[in-house]
Amino acid sequence: MFDQVMTAVLGHIARDALSFDDRGMLPTPLPQPGHRYLLYIHIPFCESLCPFCSFHRIHYDETLALTYFEALRREITGYHERGFRFSEAYVGGGTPTVNLDQLLVTLDLIRSLFGIEQISVETNPNHLRESTIGQLRAAGIKRLSVGVQSFDDGLLARMNRLGPYGSAAQIIERLRVANDAFETLNVDLIFNLPGQTLASIERDLEIVRSLALKQVSWYPLMASNSSRVQMQQAMGEVDFSRERALYERINDGLAGDYELSSVWCFSRDAAMIDEYIINHEQYIGVGSGSFSYLNGVLYATSFSIPGYGATVDRQGHGLTRHLPFSRREQLRYYLMTNLFGLSLSRDVARSRWGPGFERSLWLEIASSRLLGMVRIEDDRLVLTRRGRYYLLIAMREFLTGVNNVRDQMRDEPDPIRLKWPGV
Ligand SMILES: C[S@@+](CC[C@H](N)C(=O)[O-])C[C@H]1O[C@@H](n2cnc3c(N)ncnc32)[C@H](O)[C@@H]1O
Ligand code: SF4
């Protein structure tokens, strides 16, 4: 019952904070002098579409993809010309490796413009071929993240993944090779899928341990308005009542061999590279359907894939919508993302937000302490074992809110109402 109340409260906060109803001119995203940001690059093409997924993605089309990658490189160059500098890049999708040649040309560009050393790329298991792995390594990829979702052939079939992305046996063989090829090899799994049983999770746990996978991001199922309908048709009813028990089982099953590096990321070695949201408060997203978060403003880049290139040419960038967060929302976002990464340094928070940081969030911090979700350890606010599941609910509701924004953006015509000064 308490979990349902938490879901309702946190869902309400996320829905309230996340709705693009901006009417005015887009504020100019400008870099702070000397600051290096994270660059997120979105590749919205997939060979087959999964019913649970509410990321911005469409069926791969080579002609469209070639035009898209060219526009993407123009957008990246535009940010360089405006003075943005990046220390790290994350290429997500969709499926970034769907056109490897174009991806490699794009990675060459970001390395030559920004000298980026740390690059993460997402992929699907069918792309874990020896030649692809070699080319990605040669391109300096430090973290490769492979979407597996489940090692259960029945579930893979219902997710439309069995044919296009491979059976559990094929995936296991490919992971055996890839696991040692990258500094961090991350495998994405999902728990609480419709039709997924505890026995199926136990088998997944056994496979993760026997392959000694370096890192596993084990996501709770998230259901945006559109993906809930798709899942219901393809896979069955979404049911959150089993979520806590499955999460606890996964925590217990990986304890000993793995350390948590976020609420749902398990690493064999604490030094591995995590999801970027934990380490980067601010980032710039390029490519259709990406988000940027800069100086307290959330921006979205045009969700029209054919129209994206024209938007970049007209404005020098692809941003079309913005959502300013109030100071309170920014502080809450900071607290939530830090606790998602398991702890928050009070000293760093005070120097970032001023001495009143904890006073401004006294209600959130006091109630979390009262409920036993966080404790104070020296300078740090630390998430407790009890708090992990509530942070999972908070993050799941926040990301579901982001997915609902994606639904909203996909349904809209391109609102070109902004101009970058000097363009
Ligand atoms: C958007 S995909 C992109 C990479 C690649 N195409 C893939 O399938 O993994 C990244 C990961 O997001 C996770 N994901 C997508 N939709 C989700 C959902 N509705 N609930 C939980 N996780 C989801 C999946 O685990 C997926 O591997
Ligand atoms: S989960 Fe990955 S492969 Fe499936 S539709 Fe989403 S982005 Fe594409």
C-alpha cells in the first residue's frame, strides 16, 4: 500500500514538472566558460521495434539514415562553433551501430573537434560480430552497452527480438567474446516484463553470474502511455505489484559478486563507467528526439526525423522546445539523481547551490530520514538499503514522465519558433 502511495505522489511530481507548455522564445543555450559537458548523441533507427520501448526510434532506412548522420555532424559542428566543449560522449538510440560506417565517421569528428577520450555506445546483440567489436575498439569505445532485456526465448519472441536480435543461446555466445573486449561491457536487462516469472529472473541471474558479466543495468519496466498499449497487445498486462519482490531478489542474487553503482546498475568493479545521468548534471543532446539539460532548462530536439536536418540548417541546432525548471525543481532533480547514484556530498551541494541547499529541501530530506530511506554519514547523505526501492520508484516515475513527453513530442508538428542570436 505504501509503495502505491509513493508511486502516486512521485508520479504526480514528475507529471507536474514534465510538460512542455512553453510558448515563448527558446532561451539561448550558452556554455559556461571553461566548463566541459557531456555530449549525448541520439541515433533513432532500429532493425526491429520492441513493444515496450518508448524511446524515439523508427525502422532503419538507409537513405534516410545517410541524410540524418550528415545533419547530425552539422549540428555537432555548430555546438563546437558556439564554444561548447565536451569531455565525454554517450551514443544512444535506437541502435547506434545500425550503420557502423556512419557512426565511425561521426566518432572521428567528435574526437577531432573535442579530443574526447571517454565514449560510450549502445548496441544490440546481433551486432556483436568480431569485425564490429574490433572497429569499435579501434574507435576508442570504452563502454559498450548491449540491450539483451532477458535470456528467456519465450519473452524475446513476444518482444519481437528473437528473430532480429538473436536467441538466448546466440546472445550468450556473443557476450562471452564481447565481455572482455571493452573496459566496461554493460548488459541491459529488464525486470517485471508482462509474463516474466520469478523462475525466468532466476535463470537470468544464473547466466549473469556464470558469464561474469562486467556490468548489468537491470531496469524496472517503465510504461509510458503509448508503450503500455503496445505491450498490452504484444505481451500482456503491465502489473507493478510484483516489482518490489523481483527487485529484492535481483539485489540478493547479485550481492557478493557485484557492487551497486546506481539503484539499478550492478558492476563487478566499482571503477566502471556508469550511466551518464549520475556523473553529469548538465548535458547537450544532439540528434532527433534527444534532450539537453543546461542551466536549469530542459530542451528537446525536433522529433521529426525527416525535418531534423532542415531545422539544424535553419537554426544551427535542432532544439525546438524548452522547459525551464524552477529552482526548487532543479534542487529536487539534483537530490534525486545524486541519490540514484547512492549518495550526495553535502559540501559539494552547498558549494553548488549555496549554504541554504538543505534548508530549501528540508521537507524532502527530513521525510526521507524519518522513513529510513537516507542516513547522514560524515559529509554525505547516503541511500539506505530500504531507500533503494523508493528511489527506484522515484526514478521510474520521472523517466516515465520523460517517456510521456516523448509521446507528446512525436504527436506534434515541428514548432519552429526560435532563433539562435546571430544565426
Ligand atoms: C533504448 S535502448 C537502446 C539500445 C538498444 N537498441 C537496445 O535495445 O538495448 C536502451 C535500453 O533501454 C531499456 N528500455 C527501453 N525501454 C524500456 C522500458 N519501457 N522499461 C525499461 N527499460 C527500457 C532497455 O533495457 C534497452 O536495452
Ligand atoms: S529497445 Fe532498442 S531495439 Fe528495441 S525499439 Fe527500443 S531502441 Fe530499438
